Amino acid sequence: MKKKLRVGILYGGRSGEHEVSLLSGASILKAIDRKRYEVVPIGIDKQGHWLSGMEADRLLSSNMLAKSSLASTAAETEPHAIFEADAEFAAAAAVLRSGEPLNIPSTHPQRRSTDASQIRSSADLAQPGNPLAASLNVIFPVLHGTFGEDGTIQGLFELADIAYVGSGVLGSSAAMDKDAMKRLFAAAKLPQTPYVALLRSEWRIDPKRATRLIEKALSYPLFVKPANLGSSVGISKVKTRRELAAAIDLAASFDRKLVIEQGVGGPGVKPRELEVGVLGNDLPEASVVGEIIPNKEFYDYESKYEASPEDPSIPIIPAKLTKSESKQIREMALAAFRACDCAGLARVDFLMEPAFDAKGRKVKTPRIYLNEINTMPGFTSISMYPKLWQASGLPYKKLIDRLIQLAVERHSERQQTRFTKS
């Protein structure tokens, strides 16, 4: 009998996306093929403590998600989407919200007490001879945002010499830092909206000068963002100067570096928000193009994760585009993936000018702009990335298999690299 791969599912973390990561981790744990893999849940709480065994399970079944409306959102079906929500995951999300124990298939019970004592910190994972680290074949770090998607945890895996799902240190950190990401996009000559990068210290020392700099380079409406964060946390749409200071203060509470972008479409109109899933290592593939119609001004954190059942954001997969538009977007997604040296998976987001401008005039050829790339997008069975691949012919469970395979292949390829002369 072929030996099972031992896969660690790592979730939680210290970022503002902790709760989203718990949902992604729970969904993978419920869907992963237990006949092919021996699964080890590994959690990180909000204080940065590493948990395994029963403690990792308890992190999932805590009441941290009590305020989330994801369960009710997950249970909906939308006439504009080609998917019905995963009822099994909706039930799991409901359990998470209730604080009751999560009914995830058990790993080997006899190893639980041992596992729980083998990882207490990131240093333990990289420690030579750590029993749990040495026994893992692959880690699936379904961590979103800071300390999980920014290259820090990836550097730890490299030190520990463990295969892991997703981009390496450079790809993760470059894609996480929106300023660095945009510089790489510009070098690859990919179209994007005008923007200004601003340090928190520059804003606090001389806000009037910073405001002049922004208004000289950009036109309202603007989007103010922390450079290093995901899930649209800390992002504001700014229509006038009166709103600018509060938006910058909010973004500055999350990061020392800020990105201020010029909106697409101008005042009074909203761009189309399009997304593509990319899968692969050196020869990546692009999924079909999807579109999100947000229930708010733009697709922010509340639209993604806290929308009410009566007013949800609407996914449309595939997006209603011409063949040439779809081809252009998919090619741009692959180019963005390569520009940031990504691997494994990424979701690439675009903004497309609306068909009509603010005066109601039809736009002859709406321009398409690359917005950003996410190297560890939301990974529940109802998240956009898995849904895009479902529509492209790769169901959720098979997608998990493929990502684990890509991690093993990339780790094997890395073993061909010499790090010393002898």
C-alpha cells in the first residue's frame, strides 16, 4: 500500500484575517481526501502561540467567529452565479459561530498528545530533529495577511526544509507589499491605475504637504490602502479632500506604508471588479474570469465576509466578457503571476472601466487595469478562488490535491540547487 503523505494544515495567525483563515482551514480539513493524506491540524492563535492536536481543533471551535455572518451567506444560492453554496461548509461555519466543537474527521488520536508538545513556536518548527516537523511531508499554510502571506512564514519553511503550498519568500513578500507589487507590474509594462506611495511618518510629520502631493498626482475618487494587508482590511474610498485624512489615519493604523490609488471610471461610476485564479509553478494556468458585483461602493471586508443574506455581493462566473477581453485578462493574470515570481496559487484582481461614463455616454473600448495579486486568497469551498477553478473543471477536493502536488514538485526542484561550493 502506498504510504500516505502527512500534510500539516496551518491556520489562524496574528493578522487581522485570523477569522477568515480559520474558515479556510476548517473547509480544507473537511474536504481533504483522508484516503490519500494523513492530516495534522496546526493552529496559531492571535497571540502567536502555536497549537497542534486537540488544541488546534479547539482553536477552530472557539467563539472567535460569533459575529461573522459567513454561515448564512454561505448557505445562500444566487441566480447570477453558476454555483450553489457548499451546504456542508455552511454547516461547519455555523458550528464555528456557535462555539460548539467542530466535527472534523479526526487525525490519528494516539498522536495527539505527542503532537501538541512538539510545536510551541515558529522556532520549534525549524529546529533540527523536531519530531512533528520531520514527519510532515507538506505544509498547507492557509494563513492570510501579515505573518502568513508576506514571506515570513515561508522563510521559516525554507529554513526547516519542508515542502509547502504557495509562493516562496520573494513572491509572497512582493505580492503582499502593494507598492513593491506595483513597481514589478510597471517593470512588466502591465496597465494599472496611477498611485502614490506614502509613509505613515511622512503623513504624521506634514499632512498638508502629503495632501498636496496626493492631489497633484491623482484625481478623486481615491482608494487609500495599507500597503501590507489583505481582505480589504483598512481600505477606504475617498470622494473628496474632506474624507482623506480619516482614510489615511485608518490605513496608517494597519501599516507604516500606504498606497493611494486613483479610482477607475471617475466620479459617480463604479468599475467592474474581475478576478482570475492562477495555478501552477513555472508553467502556470489561468482559470475562467469571474466578476464580483459588490453590495457596497466597492468589494471591502464587510462585502466579502459580513454581508447580510438580504443584500449579498453577487459573484458571476464566468464574467460576461467578449472573448478578446477574457483572453486579455487571463494573459495579464499570468504575466502578473510571473512578474512577482509566484508559485502554487494566486488570485489576480482587475478593474475594468464601466460600459458608460458618468454622463451616460457609452465607452467604446473600456480599459482594463491590473489591481493586485493575492498569493493566499480565501480558501473556503465558497471562496472565489476555488469557485473559479470549479468553473474551469477542477473541483475543490481535486484543487487541494493539485496544490499539494505542486508543493512537492517545487520542493523537489529546489533540492537540485547547490547552496555550497563543495
